[in-house]
Amino acid sequence: MVLFAPPTMPNTPLDPNRILAETFVARVEHYASIDSTNDRAKQLAQQGAGPLPLLIVAEEQTAGRGRGASRWWTGRGSLAMSLMLPPPTDNAVEQGRPSMAALAAAMAVVDTVAPLLPEVVLGIQWPNDVMAADRKLAGILVEVLSDRRSILGIGVNTNNTMADAPAELRGVATTLRDLTGRPYDATELLIALLGNLQTRLRQAADAPETLGRQVDCVCLQRGQTLALELGGREITGVCRGIAPDGGLILELPDGCQQRFYSGTLRHRPRLRS
């Protein structure tokens, strides 16, 4: 696990040169503000993109994208990134299960922020949310392109504050700054996150069942009744955790258990006390 020390001075701008020198990315585009890092990555993909992995990182998004038609609020001071990865080799994350890449990214976020939040309940809501104190701290969006390159989008609420967020989000999301009362060096945080992400993506390729079991250990939905929208129908069941292959296990009303690898959770479960 890659760790970093909390800063002793206010937040400073991202340093792309350090990111290039200290991480596995080949190219970096840095923006103070952008509409969507994932959209920029897709634009570059159409142009050829060049050496990969390509990192697009911004401190604010004006039209951040979530899964489906959802939007992800990214206030100034947050960390929004999209990482374009090359097509997988035979030993890489199976593209038919992009949920494993999303879970690898979610675990990398947990690895990075857990040392900063030792007294906060922290975990994952399948398929793509990292939660802290029953509120969303980070979100993941994976998009697989036609040529099998993938775009891994990660948004982490870092030095932004929910006081600036839309009113409807203030009770459902949180930030590192709000949880700890201090700012964080964005470059240090990003370097640590990319280091953990590299480790977790390698684990997803080489030992996916180990990753799946570790995700299951931090699953916050176990025992909750969930409603999954999939293919125009709604499937309701009790969550029995995350399978070793990354699937969501639901116990259906007939008592049978079934795994799901895609879909949208329409009902937001509450954490157990």
C-alpha cells in the first residue's frame, strides 16, 4: 500500500512532472477546470491518444459523468481523473467484466484514504462507490472502447467542501476536508492513489478471486434489500456480499442466490448501525 503524510501547509496545485516521474502513467494532461475528464479521454481516443497509460486530471469538473444518466458533482479542490489504459493482454482484467476494474479502483481509493480516516466507517457500495461515514466520498466510472482500450474514471472529494455542493447532495456525500478538517496535498494524494491503483489492477489481472474476497470484506450492502434495474426490469433481493469474480450476490424472493455483473441500484441502502 502506498501512503503519504498529511501536509502542514495549504493545498498546492497539482505537479504533472512529479506524477510522470513517480507513477506508471506515460502522459499527463492537467486542467484546473474541465467539463468531464472521461469525455476528454474519449476525444483523445478518437485522435489516437498516443502513449498509454494516459492520465487526464482536473481539480474541478463542470459536467462530471456518473453511471448511466447520472452526474457526479466535482467542486473546486476535488480530484477528478480519467486513466486511459491499453487493450488487455490475455492475462489482464477480462473486458467482459469491467466491474472488476471498477472494484480494483474502488479498493485503491480505500487503500489510499483509510489511513487518513482511522475512526470512520469506510467501505464500498457495489459497483462503483466508496463510502465514508454513510456518505459518498468517491465514485468510479469504467468505459470500454470499441478497440478494447478502457477509460477508468475516478472522482474523489478531497479539498472541496459539501458547503459548496448542491443542496440535494449535502446529506449524501462528503469530502476528506469535511471529515478531517484539514487540506491535503493533491499531488501526494494522486501519486499514492496511482500507486495503489497499479497494484490493484495487477491483482485484478493475476489474482481476481483474491481481489473479489477483499472487496467482499468491505462491502457495506450485506444484509440490505437492494433493487437492481437491469435490462428494463427491476430485480429485488437481499445482498449476500460480493462474489470472488466481482459479481453482486442477491438472494431473490424464491430463496435462490444469483450473481449480477451490471445494472443500476435505484434504491440507496442505509448502513447498519
